[in-house]
Amino acid sequence: MSQPGPNSSETRSPARRLFLIVTVALLIRLAVIPFTINDILSPARDHWHFGYEEGRIARSIATGKGFGSPLFGETGLTAWTNPIYPYILAAVFKIFGVYTAASAWVALGLNGLFSALTCIPIYFSSRKVFRARAGWWAAWLWCLFPYAIYLSAGRVWEYCLDALAMTLVVWVTLEIAEETSLKRWVGYGFVWGLAGLTNAVILSTLPLMLLWIVLRRRETMLEWPRRLAIALLALVVTVSPWFVRNYATFGRFIPFRDAFWLAFTEGNTGDTSDLYPDWTNPSNNDGLLEKYRTLGELAFMQERRAVGLAFLKDHTGLFVRLCVKRAAYVWTGYWSFSKEYLENEPTEIPNIGFCTALTVLMILGIRRAWRAGPVVFVEAIPFLIVVLVYPLIYYIVYPGIGYKHPVDPMIAVFIAYWAAGRRRNQGSGAGISMVDQAPDYSGRDATVQAATSGDLGAGPASPA
């Protein structure tokens, strides 16, 4: 930790301040649960809203039938989704009962905890790139972030755990760029592996994250091939048990999950009445559900693949237009102004304004990072990688507020950087100060000096 100086209020007792922010964030999320829990506990469709497919899988695990039956009835083992959250939910069911009020409170409380804990990597990653002031702004912004509050208190799903995992990998990526300890490189790969088992889409950012690390280490003349190989090996070792389980269960290699082509066909039918019409999912379509039961999961997913590829071949132009429309939805919240759609989505209009405002403010934060100079902007690239790369898969299939949630912490980081600088500028009555523009990269400078002098025995101490 940097020593208290002229801005001692920003550096005093960060652990205490973080504890306060996390506590406030958790209490806010818990306070919202009473307003949403009745929807979760609805017995309609055999408690379908209590976790949807992941709730079904969790029930199957908790009742001793294994990782299976994601829909209605017992349909056998599955690779429908990633394993970590269903196993967490299964532990809740095992202790507090399947689809009980106690389980709903605990599941939503865990979501709130995951969301509140996300304040920690948000603060440390923001502080490393943009100084402590922006870090505190980002942490408080996440504490009050409406989407984070809603998704944690209103949905039994993995959204909040995904956001925490994504933010953790960004933080450890920023830290590992100057790290020499082999043990920490093993830990880096392990974190990526756990993130992939939580949500495999997070791994879409891995190639560019690793490229950024390589370029940073080449700049400071730090060795990277061996350490990169160690991290990748740790990642492979972490995810291998799940791959082995899938191969043993289905007799073929299934990386993470097998439901991509189902998601693709759900979003690409030509029916634009909704983000994806309900009839495209087996949970809402008796014909598809019977086909799933009859064919079995792998054959059903292959059939969905054939349907999806046929649509892509016959309606290429429409597919491109849908991708553009989905990308616009991710950043503006706009899908349709039709009367039928707005009747089913009564909050659509205010959400468009709010989502668009967040995007505009994020762009202002990115612009400020660019204007701050190459040193600051280069350090901020991992944030930008998430913003640009993570949503790409949802442009192809179908988006949603929850699916975009792992990007939301990065949006908060850039907005906080813009807001912190604007507040400082208004207080000083001057332009952007050089003190605020230039984060403390003394550790990085020390690394460069050590490299040029031939002393590469140890890297700078991690502020974490």
C-alpha cells in the first residue's frame, strides 16, 4: 500500500473502507429480497423460476441422481451448463431443502454476497490503473449499481458469480504482468480455470489478456514463455476433471457445455418479436421437449446444429442484421417499440434510457483514459478487452441484461474514472491535473530499472 501523503484520505485504512462498502452493498441486496422472493417461490411449472435449468440440475444433484435433468422429468445426465453454480445451488438444496423458502433466501443471499464481494477486485484493479480515488468511486458505484442489485436479489442464476469471476481475472491479469513468482503464475491459471467452469464465455477474453501480458513483460524485459506455459497448464489441469466427466458420460469430447447450438437457434429463427421467443426453448415448447427426451441430449443438440446452420445458409443477410440489432440492444437496451413487446416488457422505455446513459458515460471514461496518455491507456486495456470481446458471443445468439452482467463491472470502472476526474476538476477549477492523470507506476518503473541493470531476481511486490 502507498504511504499516506497529500491525499491521505484516499489511502487511509483501505481494508476498513472496503469492508464498509462490501457490507453496505450486501445489506442493500438483502433488503431487496423480500420484494422479489415470492416470484422465486412460485410453484408454477414445478418451481421453474427457482433457478430454471440450473435449479433443475441442482435438484438432481441434491437428490442423488447426478448432474442431469435440466428440464422437466428425469432425462438423465447432462452437459447443458457449466458445473460450478449448479453444484453450489445443490449444496444449498441439500442443506436447506429443495425449492424451500429457506433455500431461496440462502441462494439469493449468496448472489448478494458474490455481487458485494465484486467491489473488492473492482477497487484494486481500478486503483492499480487509475489511482485510489477512482478505485473508491468504482467500488461505491458498484455498491449501488441497479443491475447488480436487481440480478442478485431477483434471479436464482449464476449472473453475479459470473461478474465476480470476470472481475477477478481482470485484477489478477493486471497483477501478474509484473509477477515473477512461479506459484502465483500457477494460481493465475487456476483462477482462469475456475472462471471457465463458472462461465466458459469468460475464456473468450483469455487470448487477448495473455497477449497484453506478453507485450507488457517484453517491454519490461521480464521472462514470459515458461510462466505463460505454467499458467496454461494450471488452467488445463483445473478444467480437465469436467472434460473427463463429460467424455466418460457421453463418449465424446465436450468442452464445458453442449448447448451452444440450442442457444443459436433460439436467437435466429426470423421471429423478432422478442430477444428470443419463448417457443424456441424446450422448456416452453412441448414438441421440442419431446424431441429432447426422445433423441437424447447429444442427438438433440446435433439436430439444433443442423437447424441453425440451415438458417445461417438460407438467411445470411437476416442473420447479419440480427447480429447488429443484438449488438445495439446490448449497449442501448432497445429491441422493439411494438405494442405487444412493450406490454410484455413494461420497463423497456426507462431501461433504454438508463442503459444508453451508462454506455455514454463509459465511453467518456474510455476517452479520458485515452487522453491521459499511453501509459494509462495501455494499463487499462484489460478492462477494454472485456468490454469489446466478452459480448461478441451474445451478438451471435441472443443477449440479455443478465448475460451482459460480467461486463458491468468494467462499465462501472470507466464511469468512475470519468466521474472522479470530473469531480476533481470542478473542485480545483482547472483542467485535468497531471497528478490525477498519472497513476503511481513506481513498481513498474522499478521493474524496468532492474531489467536494464540485469537484476531480474524479483519483481515488484503486488499491492494486493
